[in-house]
Amino acid sequence: MVTTFYKAQNDGVNDGVNGGVNNIEKIIKENPGINVKGISELVESSPRTIERNIKKLRDEQKLNLKEVQKQADTLS
């Protein structure tokens, strides 16, 4: 008996994109007052890419910027 496993194609691209979005989500939650420029410097991506990823997080309802702002206000 032989079992063969195949990796789905394009996993590398999807993992890279999703990993970047998840990384941005983590950075925002850990640093509620951070701005797009600060995130772009941390992840070495353009501000436009960061804005696109934040929009994706908001569209998927994984990120609520009002809640993040409340956290930032309580910390200051």
C-alpha cells in the first residue's frame, strides 16, 4: 500500500499574503497607537500595502479600529 500526499498549488503565495495580514493584525493589537508609517517600517512594506491589508482585515471583520482606539485611549 502506498499513500501519496500532494501539496495544493499556490500555498506559498497565499501563506505569504495571509501571513502578512495576520502579522499586521498582531502589530496593531499589540501597539494600538501605531500608524501606517510605523507598521510599514516594521514589516518593510509600502504604506499602500499596509492600507490594503488593513482594509482586508476590516472587511473580514477581524479588526475593529474603534476597539483598538479605545485600547489606545485607556493606555494613555
